[in-house]
Amino acid sequence: MFDLEFIQWIWIWIIIGVITFFIALNFTAPYGRHTSTKWGPLIDNTWAWFFMEIPAFALPLYFLASNAKTLNSIHIVILVLFILHYFNRVFIFPFRIKTTGKKMPLLIAVFALIFNLINGFNIGYYFTTLSTLDQQWFYDTRFPLGIFVFLLGLYINHKSDHILINLRRPGETGYKIPRGFLFDKISCPNHFGEIVEWIGFALLSWSLPSLAFAIWTMANLIPRSLNHHKWYHQTFEEYPNERKAVIPYLL
């Protein structure tokens, strides 16, 4: 693939992400608390998460391993950060969530699998083939600032997931109102944390594919958070009115 063709593809991918955002504002993706049988056959929730996320782990790892001898350290750091995030998403998170017996539409898992194949390829290919960042990038203000934002988002995401995972005691089912931490400000701090994380990644890696992924993250998670927020208000009469959906004090 030529450099120009790849960059043109990324711009197309960004446009698709923006279109997806506006489409997602008008319907509720049928998984998690919104699961529906109207979207076809269902599969086990835990294994769906595992298989649909694994391309975003495996493809950058493949590119990294195949080019490790020729890559400079800045590209290795960038790819390792990305891979570590998805190591958690593939091998830890699906087996921590308490979703025994819950299912997800196969079609949704296939869509997510395709998305992760594309994004995993975009990131892995770009940072092993096209990126021109060199060792001096470590000393550019954008790199440490991006690292800080990335780690802040990672912390928010993991802390929020921990609270959600531990809402139910052993044997309990159903949903509860999460409280504490950023849940006192927004309904979906786990989504907010992931948005912050990938904005930080786009900053620290300063690349079009990383920006595209940050845009896609917002396109997926902002509508999802708005749907969750609406669901909370419809489900719990006592749900706090002062909470926003995904961005504290704003949205």
C-alpha cells in the first residue's frame, strides 16, 4: 500500500466514523443492558468480547514483532501502550465482568470484530511502516502531555469498570445505581475514561490513524453513554438528576 493511498484511506475512515456517530445517535445498539433478539442469534457475552477485541491486540503485536529489529524506541513505546490496553480488553476484562448467562447478538460481535481488524491494522501498519517520529519526539511537550492524558483516562476507565463489576454481590442479578468516584458526576465514567485515554494516545503519537481512532471512540461511546443515561432515568425513579451522561458538567 502506497503512503498516499493509506492516508486517503484514513481520511475516508474518519468520515465513516463521523457518519456513524450521527447514525448511532438515533438507535440503541442491542448489547449489554440493551440486548435484543431482534438482531438475530445470540452468543455468550464473555466469549463475544474476547473474540471481537482480539484483532486489535493481535495485529499491532504482529506488526511490532515482525519489525522489532528496525523500529526506533518511540514507535515501540507507542505500540506497546496500544497493545497493553487491548491485552486487558482481551484477556482480563471479559473474564472479570459478571455476565454469566448473558448473551450478545452475533451480528454486533461481527461488526465489532471488523472494526477492530481495521483499527488494529491501521495502527500496526502506520507505526511500523509510515510514521516519521524519531527519538527527539520523547522531548516534545506533546509526548509527555499525551502520556499523562492517556494514563489519566486509563485510570478513570479501570476505576469505573471496577466499581461497575463489583456492584453485584455473588448470586445477585439485575442492575443498581452506581455511586462514588465520577459516577457522582456522570452516568458513564468508564466511557469518559476511554475517550480521554484515546485522546491522550492521539496526542502522544501525533498521527492521523490515532486521531481516527479517537474520533471513532467518541462516535461509539458518546451515543452509547446517552442511551445508558436515558435508561438509568427510565429504570430508577430516584436516579440523580444532576448527573450528566458522559462529560462532567457538559453532556
